Amino acid sequence: MLRSMSDLKGYTIGATDGEIGHVTDFLFDDLRWTIRYLVVETGSWLMSRKVLISPFSLLQADWEHKRLPVRITREAVKNSPDIDTNKPVSRQHEVQYADYYGYPYYWGGDGLWGDSLYYPVMASPPGLGPEALAQVRTEVAGVYARAERTLHQNDDPHLRSCQAVIGYHLEASDGDIGHVKSMLVEEDTWAIRYLVLDTSNWWLGHQLLIPPDWVSDIRWNDSRVSVNLTRQAIQESPRFDSSSELNRQQELDLYRHYERPNYWEQERVRRPEIL
């Protein structure tokens, strides 16, 4: 299911021994367009320190009460590596963070989350017997080894603030067409599947969807996102109603309009064992 990033902002993060704080932002990598960390304001219990929470920490979400439980304690968060969320997060910071919590390196493979067989919410799949659990641990150890070998091949983690991208102008191949209003995030994988485009300043105030894979350029200096699509093609695309849940048929209609392959079929080819 897809969730609006704007709606997820403000969710409570609940540790196993109490509340940690509230989500204020998300950090995504602009290569795979996947959220790597939730930025959490801890409040007075930790002197209003902002901390990073990996999706690997998450348990089953309580959507009704807008609460995201995590499998870690407040004490663990308190003693976690101190990362200044107001500055770029380096790969070295990420290694320290992953090692502290014992998480796989997400950049160690071709999948959305490296070579791990499990997406974040499946990181500790329930009901595993001793043999299956041992196999998972062996596979995770392999992930670490491969990641260590490739660790310095790309030291730029390409992490960006989702909140900073909201409001960016979207530039079609023949002119401006709208601005980024929100993002739709897949709750199982934490992949950003769509940019929500608001055309209110250009064309009748419709909301439309653009898959981030179609983004050809992001100009951080002048807050612009470019796509190789014409304004007419975007204007004639299916409308998006943010008040109702997006279904698979609506997604299919969008991809058929643009005559482009959809993400779930592409990923099924690349990663059949987890889809």
C-alpha cells in the first residue's frame, strides 16, 4: 500500500520501553529513490535531539493511531552514534549507525535494500525456526562482507531531505507544469513510488503523479525537478485524488498512458525471490 509522505510526518515513534519522538522529515537517496532514514525529534527526554531511525527498526505500523513502533529501546537510541541531521550524512556515519544496530548495509547490492532477502519491515521475519534463522544470519553476514568490499566505491550516499524537495518546481521538456506537493511511499519497501504534482499555478489546480524513475535531473541550487515528458502528456494523464487510496488499476492506467513499464513488473524480474 502507498502512503503519503505528508501524512507520515508527525507520526509517533514508539520504542519497546516508551515513546522516542515524532517524525519531522525523511532522508532518501536520489539514486534509488528510497527512504533510508526517518528524522525524529526526540523532545525533552533527550534534550530535543534529532535522531535517525532506519526502516530496519520498524515493526508493524499502527496506522489508526499514527504510531510507528520500533524494535529498539530508548536507551539504545540515547547511546546511538550522534549524527548531526542538519548536515550531510556521510557514508562513514551510515557505517557507524548500521554497525551499532547490527543492520545490513543497504548499499551493498543491486536491490532496493542491498542484497538482503528481506525488506525493512521483514528484517526479522516471524516464526523462523533455528535452521532458517541460522541461514538468514549467514546470508546477512555475506551481505556485510560484500558491502565491505564495495564500501569505498561510492562514498557519496546521495541522501536528500524529502521535506526540502516539497515545493520544487517540476519542469517538463517544454516548460514548467507544477510543483512537488508530496510523495507516495510504499509501506513495505519504503521506496518512493510517485511524486505528487500540483498544477495549481499553471493549469486548473489538478494533482497528478510522476514516478521518480522518470526524473531526468534535479537542480538543487534552483529547486527544480526535470522530466522528459511534454506538458501536454502530463496534462492528459490520469488525475490523482489524494482523498482516496490509490489502487493498482489506477497505477496501470498511469503507466499505460505514458506507454512505459511499471515498477512492480520490473522489480519482479530483478528480484523474483522477494516479490
